[in-house]
Amino acid sequence: MTTSSAGQPLIPQPPATVTALRQAVAQIVPAALPAFTRELDQAADQSRQASDLAPLQRFIAQWAVYIHIQRQPNLAKEFRHWEDTAEIGDATQARRAASALGKILDSYRRAPNAAPGHMTSHLRRGTPRQSPGALSEVPGEDGGEPMRDPECLDGHA
């Protein structure tokens, strides 16, 4: 990831369009480009099959939030810290971490160029080191198949 001086964002928040988000991914997290392309293809296929734009809208919202976090190295570091705390901490630490993560995600809604409509629950788990689609997969408690969290929420955990 490219670094910035004085804690400034690496790039401005791009508009919530596939083209702008792809360019942002290529610029600040190029290793995530294959996941971006794969998840875009999946969302497009789902949209075509269902004659519904919701999968594409969800894809754009997920990647817009991902870029919002990744373009700010200090925020990305903080996000990872709180996710780690939520995973390894006790119940009190996990609640504190969930609150902190919620505040970070809420900061996206206040950002210029934020995707209209909704945030996604997919970003409540995982780390910004992963692609947004990977964030929606939470391993089952028995270590088996991941549970999918496909619901789109209005920014509430």
C-alpha cells in the first residue's frame, strides 16, 4: 500500500462506481484486484440471474467502504486492531471492539462520495486486509462451512 505523509488519506474517496473503485483498488491495494474482479463477476451474474440490481449495489457499497478504510492507513490499522481485539478478547473487550468498529464503519456514511443507501453487514467481520466479499464469510463454530451474512443493513450492527 502506498503511504502518505502526516496521516492524510492516500487518495480522495472515489465516487461509488465500478470504474472509480477499480482504479482506487489498483492504486492503493493492487493485491486485491483479483478479488475485486472475481466479486464483480459474481455480483453481475447474480444480478442477471435474478433480474435485480441489489447484488451489484451491494458489491459497490462493500468496496466503497473497503476503499474508505484502506485509503487511510491509520484507520486501516485501527480497524485491524479492533477486529483482532474482538476475536481474541473477552466479552467486554469484544463489545468495546464492536462499538469501535461500528464507529469506523459509520465514518464512511459521513464521507463525501459515500455510496447512497446502505452499508453492509459484511464488513462487521474480517479485516480490511481481505477483500470485502471475504469479509462476509465467517467460519462456522465447528470449523466447518462458513456462514454467509448476505443481509444489507442501514449501518446498524
